[in-house]
Amino acid sequence: MHITQGTFSFLPPLTDEQISAQVEYALSKGWALSVEFTDDPHPRNTYWEMWGMPMFDIRDAAGVLYEMNACRKAYPDRYIRLNAFDATRGFETVRLSFIVNRPAEEPHFELTRAEGPGRRIQYSMRTVRPHEGAPR
Amino acid sequence: MNAALNQPAAAQSPPTIDLQAMLADAHVTEVIEQLDNELVGLAPVKQRVREIAAFLLVSRARAQVGIESEPPSMHMCFTGNPGTGKTTVAERMADILQRLGCVRRNHLVTVTRDDLVGQYIGHTAPKTREVLKRAMGGVLFIDEAYYLYRPENERDYGQEAIEILLQVMESNRNDLVVIFAGYKERMDTFFRANAGIHSRIAHHIEFPDFSCAELLQIAELMAARMHYRFDADSLATLRDYIQRRIHQPNFANARSIRNALDRARLRQANRLFARATRGTETSVDELTLIAAEDIASSRVFSPRQAD
């Protein structure tokens, strides 16, 4: 299952050249780039692992891509995303975030049903990793 | 882009490239002219800069018509005595390289050993990478680069920084130009110990010492920039001063001249102040004039120093 989230979720995966252009755009706006990775792409999993510090003093996309590639090398089988943080007063938030790496075999989601007090049914989504096997 | 490709309609003669248009397009001549006008002396350096500019331009022209070639390695090494203008030229270099499309941004990151080498195990690599990342897309200027390697301490982390530098210099050749700078003899020792660096630097540029006449010209230029001036008398004294200063220890070319000028300004202010307390009027002209006595009262002229 091709999982998408973030800014360019409607597009096929970006090439390095396109990523570089996006990073250039973010840098031209004065946003700070950061690299994050995770093995759980669940939509509610907001806080991914940080790959180093956010890069506040970088002026060129090459530096960001250098870190991104270092992260890809270390975690080729994880999801990796780039975040662009806008520190402007009033925003102070991530303005751009997109996936730049995904595992060869992606997990899928499974709907689980649980019965609570009074026969109330609770539904939740669970990430199923490729080799975890089918649930009983 | 297409304007530079000047193909005749008849298509009988081989296609030509309008190098002149490319030259004008890149505004390189302006930078080189600026280099000529604002920097005194340094003839071999200017020559090399011109050569590099020509080479880059031709490489670009070749790339435009599709002649395959390796991207040129632009790493440089500036050697020369203190105060011969290495940092100043490096700043101009960033500008020239950017105009010629060799680096993407006109920005220069100046670092020394402290910025690259860490204090404990495992500290150096991230520190060096951090600096390299910051410099990417522009020019990294490593001042006093020979300090990176300290042969007397075999557990020194400088070697680690050098290795990372080399690796990035090779693999990210399109993203980054590294300029090493340092004094001639010590850089030679540095390169002897690190043959890998020497062979990876394409351009070794030597900065010659300034002559007395050039130093005088520099002094006038600096003074003019600070809105001071000399009269005939003080100029003669300054020439005398430079001739004496050159032969004294710790002479640092243009830097010594700047320091001398700063001290002369101090004495001038002192002189005007003393006169004002005596009740003499000061004219506007006198505010900008550095008189002979401001220079003549320097330590350089005292007999104890001159022996």
C-alpha cells in the first residue's frame, strides 16, 4: 500500500531534483529544514524521530540533501520526511512537510474492533508491518 | 541560453559559440576589473584569477553545446605571508565563482581549526559536517589550514577533520569549493604530511609580498576609504616609515599598514584635542589631514627600535 501524507501526497514520489527545488523554495522563504524518520506511518503518529537538529543556518539545498541522504543511508527501510519550519511570529509552525523516502515493502493499516462496556463497539486503526503476518 | 548559440542559417560553416555574449552575460569582466582597481599589486594572483575565470567560461560553453567533461575541480590553496590579501581575494573569489556558475550562491564561510576540530572523541565529525553543510552552495575558506594537522600530537583530532573534508571535497564537488589558506612554509609541511589534500587541490596560488611603493598606494587607498588624506610632507614621512617597518620583525604587509594608519589617526585626534584645549580653532580641513608629525612620532622612528 502506497501510503501518502504531507504536502505532495497527491503526487508520485519526488525525485531528488524536485526535492532540491522544494528545499530551495523553503530556504528562500527563510524556513528551517529538518529531517525526520519513522517506521510507523500511522496518521496519528505526529512526532517522528529527529535526524539531528533542525538546520537553522543552512543557506543552500545541498546541505539539506546531504543530511537527507545520510538519513536514507542509515535507515533505507523507514519513512523519511522533510519539514520546513517557519519561525515568523504568528506562524511558528511547520509550513511544508513531505515524504522523501519510503520502505520497499510498505505496511498497511487494519481496522480493529473492540467491544467496550455496554457492548459499545470501538474501532481503531493499527499499522501492520509487512512480515507481521495476517492477524488472527 | 539560446542567444549564445549562434548557428548560421546556411549551416555550412561549423556552429560557433558567442563567448563574448556569455562573458557579458556573466558580468565577470566587472568583477575582474574591480579586482584590478581595488587591490594593489598581486599581479600573479590576478593573472591566476583571470585564468580560472577563462577556464570556467570555456567549460560552461563546452557544457552548453553538449561536450561531455568532468566538472572542473575548483578547490584552491592560497599561500603567502600575513597581510597579503588572502581573505580579501577569497571574498572576491566567491563572487567570481558564483557569476561563472561554479557555485550557486555568493557566500563565503570563513573557518579556522576551532570550528572544525572537536575536543573529545566523536565530537569532530559532526562539527566538521556542520561547517561543511553550512558552506554548501558557496565557498568554504579555511584560514590557517596548517593548524588542522598537528604532528606533535598523534591523538589529535585534526586528522579526522581532514579526512571528512577530503571526502566531501571529492563527493560534493558541485556543491562546494574549499579554499585553504596559510603561510607558505607551514602549508608546505602540512601538504607533505597530507599528500591526499595536495593532489586534490587544483589551484595553488601564491601571494607575493608587497613592495614599498605598493604599500604606500595601499595606505593611501585605506586612508581615502576612511576619509583621511595625506599632504606631501606626511606622504614622504609615510614612505620613510614603510621602508623602516618592512625590515622590522612581525611585519604583516597590508595589515601592518592598517595598524599604523589606525595609530596615526589616534595621534591626530590627540593632537587636535591638545590644540583645542589650548584654545586654538580647528578647521574642517585639519580634521581629515594626517600630518607628518602623526606618523613621525611612531615607535618605528625611535633609535632604540631602529638598530
